Amino acid sequence: MTTIFLFLITFLILSSCLPYLSKATFVSEVDDETPFTYVEGTGKGPKKWGEIDPHWKVCGSGKTQSPIDLQDRRVQVFPSLGKIKRDYKPAPAVVKNRGHDITVIWRGDAGDININGTDYKLLRCHWHSPSEHTFNGSRYDLELHVVHLSSSGEIAVIGIVYKYGHPDPFLSKMFHHIKSVGKEERNLGTVNPGVIKFGSRKYYRYIGSLTTPPCTEGVIWTVVKKVRTVSREQVAALREAVHDGFEANARPTQQSDGIAVQFYNPSGGST
Ligand SMILES: [Zn+2]
């Protein structure tokens, strides 16, 4: 009787560990793959990111972590922010499967955005589904992050949120590449970042963090107020392309009590 009991216990422990063991092996085999997940209970989920690597501590202890819920009743309207100044240009780009997301990287000079007189060079963009930022508690289907860097190493990210509807023109341009992208970089030829539509000139601005480890703080966030549309097929392609377990790759919203969120409306009104 005792033998059968022990056998059962051993079997249960082994079978519950195996999925994590195979995931860990898989993860370490892939370049750029990072040993974190979006699933709590795996030991590497969002609540544990700060404990996985000493360089990721701020994921757990940071006070200005992203994403956050953007609440209209909490924003301060700042007409002086001015409209988003972007000067993008077509440049050679590649698409890469980083395992936890699909990333487009511009290899040449793809232009920049200007915030408070500082230029931030366009580097790359990637997608999260569902959205990471939420608006008044509502989560949408997809979020694009367009990542920029200043000459002094400051990061500025533009976030654009999408719900299901008409296809997104930028994703349409590289749809077949995304569907078949493997571990290797895939050349996209010249990609015009000007195709990325912002959709409105209203936006939220706050200082937060990267939403994936190492969760670096001091990131200047610009989240466009307008919810744009993306087709179900486009979101499905992004989800299928990433590795198993990363189909949903949105970090939960973080505590935002200490974060001041500014809002810009070209007509000078509130949200
Ligand atoms: Zn992101």
C-alpha cells in the first residue's frame, strides 16, 4: 500500500514539473530568448521577474513600472506638450522572432521623434497582445511599441492600442514575413515607418519603464489616445509566430499611485 502511495506521489510531482523543465530547456536554446514567462505559477511569471536575475530587480521593486491603467479622471491636461513631432523615413529593416515577441528592427537611419527639443532615433517596434496599457480599466486586443533612443541613452516609446476591426496597414505590409519568421532575422527590404498610423493627436505622457525585463525605468511614454483597429487574422499571425506560452505577452498593469500622467489635446480640451 505504502509503495503504491509513494509511486503515485512521485508520479504526480514528476508530471507537474515536466512542463517547466522542457520550457526551461527550450528557452535556453534560443538566441535572445529570455527566461521569463507571462504565466503566474510557472515561477517565472510577471510577479517573479524581479527575482529571476539580479539585473532585473527593478521589475519587482520599481515605483514607476509600466504598463499602467490610464484613467481620464487622473490626468493633468498639458497644452504645452504639443503634438507628437515625428520625422520618420524609409530605411532597411529586418523582422525577428524574439520568442516572447515579434520585433522589426531598422538597420539604417529611419528618422526620429522630438520631445522637448531632444531627438530620439527610431530603433525598432514590436507587438503585445492583448494590450498592455489599459484605458479606464479597459484592455484592448493589441498594442504596438515603437522604441526610440536619444544620443544620451534615454528611451522614448510610443504605444498604440488596437481593437479588432479593419486590418492595420503597417501589419498588412509585412504580414507574410511575420507568418513565416523563424529564429533567424528576415530581411524586409526598405520599410517606411511613416506607414505606422497614430490616428489622433491626443496622447497620454508619463515616465515609466520597459514592460519586459530588465524593466528599466526613466522611459518616456507617449500612449496615443485613439484606439485603432487590427484584424483578427493579423493578431492570430503574431500570436502563432511567437513561441509556445507567449501567445499572450502582455504584462499586467502596475501600481501607478506615484506616477503623474499628462494629457495632450490639440484642441486644448480635456479627455
Ligand atoms: Zn513592448
